[in-house]
Amino acid sequence: MEFGPIWRAALRNKTGVVLIVLQVAFTMAIVINSIAIAKDQAQDMSRPSGVDENNTFHLQSSGFAADFKSRLTIEEDLRLIRGQSGVVAAIHTNSVPLSGSGWSMGLKTTPGAEIESTPTAIYFVDEQALDTYGIALIAGENFTASDVTWRDASQNGWGTQIIVSKSLASALFPGDATLGVGKTVYINDTEPLTIRGVVERLQGPWSGWDEGVEHTTLVPQHMLASATKYLIRTEPGRRNELMPAIESLLAESEKGRIVRDMRSMEETRERAYEGNNAMLNILATAIVILVAITTLGIAGLTSFNVTRRTKQIGTRRALGASRKAILRYFLAQNLLFTGIGVLIGAAVGVGLNIVMVNAFSVARFDWWLLPVAMVTMLVIGQLAVLLPARRAAAIPPAIATRTI
């Protein structure tokens, strides 16, 4: 099949050709960037939090009574929770991973206000933190009960020991095989802290935190406040059973407070990534709509072309052209112009991705996405034109003798 006659014949209907090319190019450019963004969103949503999410939940205790005593209540709550059959470990903490609210600070390897700090999420915990999260140390040692202190909200003391995530340790001490264990870092510009241990992974409270979602620091302190959180890990399969039981237990043990906002870590993850999930749905809908419109556009323009050239096609049939020849003609014609649109769309899509990477920190799409998208668009174009092309091939030679 020679493309020269196809090209010359198509140029008699320049508007139709331009519409097909522009439709395909626009769809190609938008689809490849939408897929790249969707892939980036999906990767964020699948990041492990570092917590045994299937068996962990958290709740909040808020005291309101005039004689409410935070320390006594926390001590009694932990005793009751940890004494429950089926509870693996539990901690009193200021925040939990992916919850959306928490405390952040900056750590430095050199003291001084002029030194740039590395941001980190702060979790106030005790010696049961690692068992509660379900994570293990990859270097150093865990806290002991004697390391844990009590801190009033108005106090500024940070103690002397911390445990950090591997991501934070690598940022503070790049290339250090020990991940900084035993070394000193500084908080509040000049207050020294010794890194006692390092865990593989633990996410901060903010899923979209650009500063480093896995930059986390565990501080062995109980923060005294009227409102506090408990993170509880259960034996496998017993979480749903223990959630209402522990909620009722705490509510009954202290009438001067409200127990509320009880959620599993699975629900917490879903809430954290609601925006990402909505974005995925929007992108998927946009891709489907764009591809559908392009498919219908190609089919519609080809159908119009067939109708307009019915007598010409009949004449070709009368001169000996077979049905397969007519079918090949329209498929080749569509392949030519769809191919032009795909090439233009690929170039525009790459340029658009570069702009988005620089302006919005969107991830670059993988190189293989481009050829896959190009082939897919060509196949869609061929499928779109197949029905009107078959209708053209079915035009009988006798139509050439009729007067229109």
C-alpha cells in the first residue's frame, strides 16, 4: 500500500486530517503524563508506614474534670491496656504515623543557630515503642524503662537519648556505616542528644510531608497533657475484638475524661491518602474520557469520509478493487495520520513532563511508558476505524452507476 495517493486524497479534506492529528496528539500528551502522575500517587499510597497496621489501633483520651490528673491517669491506663489478654504492647504518645497531626523539630550534627537543620517528626514514647510499632532495630539499642522521663507541656528538656529512622540517620550522617549510632546531634540549636538506636522504617504523621516522610525520631518521654493518645498493638486477628473492649475499659476507669477518635491503622492510612485516591480516580476518569472521545472522533470522521466518497469507492470496486483493498486503504490512511498525531503527542508529552517536573516536582515518567502509549494509541486508532472501514469495503460496485 503506497501512502502517496492516500496523502494526496486526504489533503482534499484538510480539516478532517487536522482534527484527527490534533485529537490523537492531545490525548497522547495528556494520557502519558496522567499515567505518570497516577503511578507516582500509587507509589506514595503503597509506602509501608513501619507499623504493624493489620493489628494496631489508636485512640485519644481527653480529660475535662477539674481534678483530672494526667500522670496518674496515663500510668493507670497503660497498666490496664497492657494487662488485657491479646495486647502485645501499648504506648502513650503524642501522635501516630499517617494521622495528619504531630510535632516536628530539626536536628543538627553541629551546634549553632546558623547551622541548617534536618527536619524530623517527633514521637514521645517509652520502652515498649518498638514492640508496639512492630519494628526492630537495625543498629544500636532500645530504650529501657529507666530512660523514660515525664515532661510537662511547658518544659523544654529533651533528655539525652533518641532512636531515629534509617532515612533520618542517612540524611544526618551520609555514608556512615554505623548510621550515627553513639554520635551526638543537636536539637533547639545547642541541646545535645545521643543516637542510641536506628530502626529500618517509620513514617511521620504527614503522608505528603516534602521534608521527608520517613524522617522520624523517638524520644523516651511521657508528655503530660489533658489530651493524649494511646497506640495499641494486638495479637494477630484480635484487633477488632479488643478495640471496643479497651475503649469501654478506659471510659469506665476514669469518668473525668472522654475516650474518642478510636481508629485502626488501616483506617488511618485510608484517611491519610484520601486525596491521593481521589486524584487516581480523577486521572483514571480523564484518561477514559479522552480515549473515548478520540476513538469516537476517529470513527466519526472516517464514517463521514466514507459517506462523502461512497460513489468513488463504488467506482474503485467496479474497476476491480477488492474489499480487502478498500479495507486496507482506510486502515493505512488512519495509521498514517494517527501515527503523525502520536509522534506530535509524544514530543508534547515529554515537554509537558519536563515543565511539570521543574514546576511541581512531579516524577519523570518511565522511558518505557512512551513506546507503550504510542503503540496503544495506534491500536486504538485502528480499532476505531475498523467498523467504518468495513462499511466502506462492503459498498457494491453497482453504486458507481447511480446518480447522486
